[in-house]
Amino acid sequence: MKSLHTTNALPSKVTIVEVGPRDGLQNEQQHLDTDKKINFINRLSTCGLPVIECSSMVSSQWIPQLADAEEVINKIDRHPGVRYPVLVPNEKGMQRALAAGATSVAIFIAVSESFNQKNVNCSIDESFTRFEPVMALAKAAGIEVRGYLSCIMGCPYEGKIKPMKVATIARHLIELGCYEVSLGDTIGAGTPLQAQRLVQTISKQVPVEQLAIHFHDTRGQALANIFACLELGITTIDAAVAGLGGCPYAKGSSGNVATEDVVYMLEGMGIETGIDLRALSEAGNMICQQLKRSSHSKVGRLYQ
Ligand code: MG
């Protein structure tokens, strides 16, 4: 199907990064047993997803929901052609990830000083210092590293964020050796033209091919923001099946955009994702049942 726009061509293919088992589950109230998490990731592996972020090596004191990261990484069935990144906060986390057999990792930083302090208890500069040994270990092991940037269109503590600030930190992550930077609208504050202006500003410093978008649907803007960024050449989109995760800054609100909804929109526009929407929706509905919550995916609910 051809885009209605004559000036901005849409991509023919998009890579979806499924973040439900990590970003999603870490923000769910209900804890899941380890075998249920493994089963969930194994189900997702059969849906055609190319990337499934499976856990995080942060201290279990901070995020008790993911205290079983090693066991999860170790026991999942790894499908050929699927990548299974793990979040690492520092050198110790990286060592744990390597010992557990991780073959892909991600580091994370906020573009707001206040958020970074509250999230990882150090300044942005200190975060970059912590990343150096992580990158060295990754390089030695031949492992790719993704960089996550949070609060790109607003911070719960500092409010508005300047696009140039986001661009500078994104470039810094690439210079450090990240193959890709995921731009996270952590509080779901952005709107489509703001998202376009931001991507335009960043892409003057980082090639658009190395940018991914990670939008939250807290204010119902995620799909519109994604479409706006597709027009600028973005081809990697983060999403969480069933919209897992919620929003830690607004109780009961939506968080991560639901993968099912993103896939439906993309495929409907003739953009290939390689994902089996029915299988994905069924996996999302299964995990919602286990978490005793309803799905945040409008498309997913049609498959109940
Ligand atoms: Mg998220």
C-alpha cells in the first residue's frame, strides 16, 4: 500500500524490539514465577519477533520483579535469528550478564539530571564513566550494546527537555560504541510534531538508522508519534506486548505502547514486521491472565 504522503516515504520494513518481559514486567505490581517468565519469552519467540529484551541485571533491591534474571537468561529457548538483550547498569551487572550467557546487552541513561539521580543515583557524567568498563567488557566478548535514553520529551521532575540536550547525549552513546540509541518518552508526554522536531535535531548528530523510538501511551499519543517518526526514516520501534508495564508516575495509566497495536498499524500500511499478530496477541492475553490484569492493547483484546 502506498503512503498518502507524497513527500515523506514510509519504510517498507520495520524492526520491532519487544520489551515486555523486561520493561513491562519490571513495572507490574503482580510478580510472576520464573517458569512463567521463561514460558512467556518462549511463546514470544514463536511470534516472529526479531528482538526480545528478556531481563535486567539491576540489583534485586531496586527491582525485585527481575531478581531471577540469571535463571531466565539461562533457561529460555533461544531461537536462531532472535536477539535477547539484557539491561546492565554497570560493570558488575555486565559481569553477571556475561556469566549468565547474555549475547546482547543494553545500557541506560536519562537526559535529565534529576531523573538520572533518582533512577541510578548518579549524575549523567558519572553514568558515562560507569559505562566505560561495560563497553570494554562487551567489546572483548564481541557483544553489541544498545543505549537507552529516557525522558526525551519530558521529565517528571524537570518538565520540558531541550532537543539539543537529547542529541548531545545520543551522540555520546554512539561515540562510546553503542550500535543504536533508543529514544524513550518515559512519561508519554510527547506529541507528533514534537517527536518529528526531536528526531530531526538528533539525526543531525546521529544517523537516523542508528535511532530507535520507545514511546509510551500515557496520553494516547504513541501511535501518532510512531507514525510521525516513520516519516523521517525511523525503522526500529520498541513496544511491549499487551502494553505491559503501566506508568510508575501515574497510577493506573498506560505505559509502553502495545506491540499488537503497533504491528496492526504497520501491517495495515503495508510495512512488513515479520510478526504473527494472532500468536502475539494470544501471548499477550496469556500473560495478562497470569498477571490478573486486562490487556492495554486494543487489538490484543479482539483476540480474547
Ligand atoms: Mg518503556
